[in-house]
Amino acid sequence: STLTISFLAIFLEFGVLFVRRQQSATSPLVNPSIFASSMFASGVLIAFLGFAGFSSVMLLMPFLIQNLMGLPVAQVGLLVSISWFVTAVFSFVSGPFVDRFGTRPILSFGSIMLVVCYIIISTFDSSSAVLQVMLVMAFLGFAQAFWMIPTNTRILGSVSRHQLGLAGGFVAFARTFGLAIGQAVWGGIFSFVVLSGNDSGIALEAPRKFQEAGFNTSFLIAAALAAVAVSYTHLTL
């Protein structure tokens, strides 16, 4: 829509102005010199791509379980929360592995697992079993732990001590901005795929076969995005 494009143009314009202002400011809010480290810059980009991809699960998975599989909302919430629980548990496992082997192998392993997860989810339809969802959500949480911890370590470990606060801010920025942009992107992709094939006015009220196509396409694109992150990881680490 014109309104959406207008807001995007305003965002880009003020983003450029902000960067220029920080480059010339005596005491900048965000010191541009922090991006002199390729490890830091690439780490922020990898974090953004990863969270943008993961937002596909946050946005679409609940609707897939409810609309295609016909489960009640309470069960949907429990199933989706499995990934966060597993991530929290295995973060304590991932951390020591990163300390011992470095960020590259652990980050590559976690990213590849994310690609596999998204591909598996893209095959889900109305005939999928609850056990399948439980297993893949647990697998996704495991992959997130082995992706998130080395990514954060990469960002924070690439700056000097006096820049740790700013680097921590960029960790939060990549997560929040990635999730926010992802919500818009996946909602747009899903709606486009669903509504381009039928005359329904609302994507989530379209016939089941069209929704299946929307979910499958969205998660395949999420897998491709995760694959890009894997490739970028190997090019920059």
C-alpha cells in the first residue's frame, strides 16, 4: 500500500541521516568505528537474519497448528512453547562448546540445523501428527541454542571492553528488529501466496489447501534465508 511504502521511505531516509549525523558528531550515540570490526558487523547481520527467519515460526506456526491440524488454542500455545524451553535448557550446553571449539563450528552446526527444521516444517499439513510437531519444535529449540549463543559471543567478543555496552545494544537491536521485520515479511508472503490462488478476502479464512500452500512456501523461504546465513557464516568467520 501507499502508506506502507511511504513509511518505509521515511525510515530509510532518516536512517541515512542518522548515520551521517553519528559520523560527524563529537560524541556520537552510536560510534561508527565499532563497525570497523568485520567480526562485529557480520555477527550483527547473522543475528538479524537468524531472528528474521525464526519469526516465521513465531507468527505462522500457531496458525498452522490451529487452522490445519484443528487443535484448540491452549494446546497450540503449549506446543509452540516447547522450542523456547529447549532453547533455555541447551543454552547452558552450547555455551561451553563455544568456549572450547570457538564460534565457527558451533554457529555453522546450529544454522544448518535451523535449515533442516524449516524444511521439515514446510512439509506439515492437515495430516501431520501432534507428535511430529512436538519433535520438530524441540529440534528447533535445540538448533536455536546452538545458533544463538555463538552469534552473541561473536558480537560481544569482537569489541573492546569499553564498547561492550554498545555491542550489547546491537545484540538486542538485531533480535528485536529481526523479529519485527520478519513478522511483516512472513505475514506478507503468506497472505500473497494464499490470496493469489483464490478470492478470499482474508488469508486465514481461505480454504485449507490454499493455506497449506502459504505455510509451505513461507517455511521453504525461511529455510533458504537460514541457508544464506550459513553461507555468510563460512565466508566471514
